[in-house]
Amino acid sequence: MTHYLITGGAGFIGSHLADALIKQGDEVTIIDDLSTGRFENIQHLVDNPRFNFAIDTITNEVVLDRLASMCDVIFHLAAAVGVRLIVENPVHTIETNIMGTEAVLKVAQRYRAKVLLASTSEVYGKGNRIPFRENDDVLLGATIYNRWAYAASKMIDEFLGLAYYQEKGLPIVIFRLFNTVGPRQTGQYGMVIPRFVNQALNNEPISVYGDGKQQRSFTWVGDVVDALISLSGNSGAIGQVFNIGHLKEISIYELAVLVKELCKSSSEIDFISYEDAYADAGNFEDMQRRLPDISKLNELIGYQPTLDLKEILKRIIDYHNPN
Ligand code: UDP
């Protein structure tokens, strides 16, 4: 039995990962400050003797040290996430992402725990060589656009993780998540699919930002969780960076149309300028396309996303509208 520590374990992806690890018979401890995570996401696990939790921040060194000392593998998912949150709370974003990762790597090194470090497709920034490959150059916007602070903070996390691997021999795997979706994701921090689904189910206007021609590819959270568990058990992954995503793109306008149709909604589709969408939109730039090359992950663990967007949306709609 392996004992896993999941930072950010009450969050959307972290809680699904905890479910899967408990299901396969392992022991799981999570730490989450419930800033964007929710206790409801883990409520059903608290009576399980193989599940432990601490509601605290990962920068509480005493607590993190104690938890790490009991674990074999750490999934570090705690981070400031969601474009709205990032744009509106840049200090919190930078501090959480950099200081949090520093704290996790330090304790992992102390107890020689393996670390799987969450990064993001945002690190590819405005790169226009599509699809994005792990070793591509990155092109971020100017520092006055605070959206890029998130990418830069995650790049520092990657550098630091790889430095611990190279200099101190700490076993570390870095994964860059592309848009990941599923039940428990909330629209509160700006994520497009839960927002569109809630708007459509309530027959409220669906808010397409900009001209809606920007594209994204969406991955089912269960596929991401399976990939994370495979990566954690594969020694060939150590010291490497992997994209995790889906190859099928859709424009945000087409997404709005599809969500509306699947919800049998009478919602209008509204176009909202970025100025109106974000409080600090003068400092905002969106990305037009964001598509991963997933061949590296496929070659190592045979990764292939199992669900297409329509099926993913149906499951998310059922979650939000159980009747
Ligand atoms: N978006 C939108 N309406 C919303 C929320 C988001 O049109 O209510 C757009 C957003 O501008 C971006 C895309 O949907 O182009 C995906 O946004 P999200 O925040 O989910 O993820 P991102 O890919 O930006 O990290």
C-alpha cells in the first residue's frame, strides 16, 4: 500500500485523484486550505480509515512536515487557479504558487518522497507553434499583463522542481494540464464549461468573451487522474515534463451552441468584451489556441483520452442538473 499526500486535495482535480487512489486500496492524506477547494468534495471520504485530511495552508511548515513524513508520494496540486482569480488577485497568485511549491519540495527532499508537480498549459503563453510540445520555447506577454504572472509563477515551480531533481536527486515528475473539466469544477473562478452549463440550465444568457473564435480542447478529469496515477508509478517519468490534454479543439462560440443544445436551453448567446468580463481587463490578454502534443505521454504510458466533448458535457450537465 502506498501512502499519497495530495496538496489541494479538496479541489476539483485533487478530490477526484483522492477518490481513485482510495478506490485502488491506497492510503491518502490531503491538505487544503479550502480557498478554492471545498470540503463537500471530500466529505464522502472522511470516514474511510485510509483517508486523512488537514485543513491548512501548505505554507504551514510544521503541518506540512508532519504530513510529508508519513507519505511516499506527493501530488502537489495546491495552487492559485482560475483566470478570474488570477487576474483579480495577482499578489496571492504569485505568492501561493511560488512559496507553496518551495515548501513542498523542501519537505519532499527531507523525507525523500517522490513529487508529481502540477503545472499548466499557460506556460506555453502566446507560443504559436501548434501543437505545444514539452520542449518548445515559451513566449509570455509583457509583465504589465498580470495574466502572465500565473504562467511565470508556474515556470519558476518547474525550474525549481527540475533543479531539485538535477542537484539533489529528488524524484520529480512535472505535468502540464490543459483545460480539464468534470463534476465538482466550479464556474466561480472563471472556468468556461461550468459557467456555460449553469447559464444554459437557468436559461440565462451564455457569456462568450471576445469574439468567441478562440479555441480550446477539453479533457475529462477521469482521464487526467488515470494519467497521473500511471505517471506516479513509472520510473521513466522521473525528471521529465509531460503535457496532459485532448487533441480535439472547439471554438468558444461553438461550445456555447453545443452546451445550449445539450441543455435544451432557451438561453441567448451573448458576446461580452474582455473589458466587461474582467475587472482589470486593460491588463488582460487571451490565448487564441491551446492544443497539446500528447505523444510523449502516449509513448510512456499509452495515454489516450477516452471521452469526447459531447460525452463529457453530458456528464457535467447531469451533475449540475440531476433531475
Ligand atoms: N470564457 C468565456 N466565457 C466565460 C468564461 C470563459 O467565453 O464565461 C472563455 C475565456 O475567455 C477563454 C475560454 O473561455 O477564451 C476558456 O476559459 P477558461 O477560464 O475556462 O480557461 P483558460 O483556457 O482561459 O485557462
